[in-house]
Amino acid sequence: MNISDIKILVVDDEAQIRRVIRLLLEKKGYTVFEAGDGESAVQRVAEGGVDLIIMDVMMPVMNGIDATAKIRESSVTPILFLTAKSLDSDKESAYLSGGDDYLVKPFSAFELTMKVESLLRRYMVYKGKENNPVQVDLGGGVTVDPEKRQVYKNGVRIDLRDRELDILFYLYEHRGEVLDTTSIYEAVWGEAALQSGSNNVMVNMLNLRKKLEDDSSSPKVIKTVWGRGYLIEN
């Protein structure tokens, strides 16, 4: 595919920001469209032919979070969020709505183009698979895509911290086996487990379960085998 065939939708209520982004991307050779609010973005994506969406969060009519959730009902087009907010809670909301990456304003031209190129590269590689994604059901509404190391809860992507993600996929790779905190720590942290190692595993496991389980006190995805360790059965 020629770079001019790649169509990017820029969604922001500030015309000047849209113009700057458009000029940057057109200079690289992309074809760029604009939308001034989330509702217009949803309508444009429904028309088809969009390969990447750059989405502002705070907008009138329909904000970027709500627009992304609506788009995700029918499209797997990658979405890069642009926002002035940088709190973890804001990032979590963005990812949970279905966003793929996050860039905080102000940003450099280099940061923007690198994010765009990375998302497009992944999208083009997996484009043929996205309508039928290779996902493994872990139970409790949780599925994982092992190839892309992505995790979903009831069809919505979950934003996990690096340690949480590493622990989950280590358990997944050894599903059916009971793994103690020492082996988990040494595999994930890459060092010999000291006394604090078990605590580190348990804290991350608690946070992981809060994100994965309907009821973290009665886990169905990552089970505890008392006195022995943790287990993913499926």
C-alpha cells in the first residue's frame, strides 16, 4: 500500500490543532480528514476507509472517550488519543474505552509521527486478522491475544501495567500449573527472590485481579491454590 492510500482522521474541536497535525501528516504523505467533535468522528468512521484515528478527549457534543466506545462497536481501526491530561486515571479511561495509544499535549512532531507509524505498522500486520482476532478465553469474560499481549474484559481492552501484564502472561504460558510466588518473581523480575519478592507478587496480583475479576475476593481467572500458589486453568 502506498503511503498516500493511508487515510487518517484527526478529531479535535480546535481547528488550529487539526491544521497543525494535518500539515505534519500530509508532509509525510498521508491522506488526512478532519472532524471537530466525537459525533462527527463516529459518522465519518461509519462511512469506512479510515486507517487511523487521532482523537482528542475533551470535546463538545460527544467527547473522545464516548466516541471511541461507540466506534469500537463496529471498528478495530487504531485510535491514538491526544489530551492535555496525563493522570493514570485519565489514561485508564482512554484505554478502557478502546484506545490503542496515548499522547499528552504538548507533543513534538517526532513523537506524533512515531506513534502514528507504530500504530499503522501493527494495524497493517494484523489487519487481515482483526475481524477474527486470535483470542484465548480465560473465563470470567476475560480473553487474551497472546501474539499482541493484549487483554480484554467483556470485549473491551484492559490497560495493565507492565508487571501485571508480565505476571498474567507468565501464568498463561504455564496454564494448568500451580506457580508459587518465588517462581513468579524470579521469572517476571529476572532476579533471585528475596523476602520482599513474595510481597511484590502479591501486591501486583491484587491489582491484577481488581482489573480482571468480577469479584476479586472470589477469582475465576487467576485462582489461588492455598499453600501452593496461583493457577490459570483454561
